[in-house]
Amino acid sequence: MPIAPPLVGIRRGDESLGDCAVRYWSSGLMWIFGFRLRRFGTPLPGGTLFVANHVSWIDIETLHSQRMMGFVAKQEIAGWPLVGWLASRGQSIFHHRGSSDSLTGVLEQMIVRLREGKSVGVFPEGRTRNGEAVGPFHARIFVAAVEAQVPVQPVALRYGHRGNAQTVVAFAPREHFMGNFLRLLGERPRIAEVHFLAPIPPGDVDGRRRIAELARERIVAAMEQP
């Protein structure tokens, strides 16, 4: 069933009014861009590391429409119109890609937040692709879940009927943010599916590398379902 934009004044679970506001604006933005949201499964409450496949900038809004989570995002997003503002209000942790020092600081912030019972969202592929396949997951980002002893919940994002619009939503070759933003704004309405998959409990799997492999396997399996 399509999910319409929620009312900002309604709390859900342990969300604050600020969290609800981010969810409201994200849902509204998705609606404006013609995406009709469908959620499968239930996001875990409390401190959870949510990991999802990465298609485009719209992924952050798709996930924020369902559950408040502070995203690990590249620094450039902070300067993007509207999306950057929403990302900042959504407690994003900005990372300078290619900087080992920056990643170390990001991991430290993630661990603190997770131990405080807050959720964090990451895209383990590290970057967007052309939408045709899910890339390999970088294992280092899963250190935060191992150290904080919190569950990892994989999330599969599919756009269009059975995911047939992945390549449409993804950045085209040499397409910058504003170009993608305007192009998606002019696209016809389509479904956006959010699949919250079986979580990986803390300590259930040994090692960050195996957690990364298992999370990716569950996302790929969900993407291939009819």
C-alpha cells in the first residue's frame, strides 16, 4: 500500500518532533518527485546500523521518510540545494572521501551515536553506480556496529515496478546533482520500494567482513525477488 506523507505533529515510537519533521519533509519531497512509497518489513528501533544499496541522492530521502537515521554522507552533499539542508537537519555525519583521517573520525562518531541508542545509515558501496547492480561492500564501515555491539539491518531500495527504474533514478554518465534533480522532477510517477530485511544481531556473525558479505547477500536476494 502506498504511504502518503505523514503528519509532522505525530510521534512514532521514540522519535522526537524534530525526527518527525525530517520524516515529514522527506516524505513530502518524495511525493513531489512522483515516488509512491511502499515499505516491506519493519525498521528496528534504537541503536541500529542500517545499510542499503546506493542508487542516487534520493536514497537518503527514501530512507528518512521511513525512519530517522543519521547518515554517513560525502561532504559535498552539505552544499546541495534543499537536500543538503535536509541532510544537516537529519544529523548526517559528513565524510571527506579519500581521507583516512576523516573516516576514522566518522567511525568514532558512529560508535558514540550507536551506543547512545541512535540509529545510523550507511551505503557500504561507498558511491552511487549506474543502477544495474549492487557493488561490493566496504567492510571497514561495519566496525562501528561490531564495536558498539548493535544489530545491522540491511535495506533494499528498488525504484519502479520490480526495480525496473534503477537505471533511470541513477546518475547518468557525467550527470551532476542538479541535472539529476531536475530530470527526476520531470519523470512520471513510479513506485519506490523500501525493504527492511532480516537484521544481523550483534555477535551473531564473526568479523566485520562476514557481516558485510551477509548484508550484501540479503540485499541482492531482495533485489532479485519478483
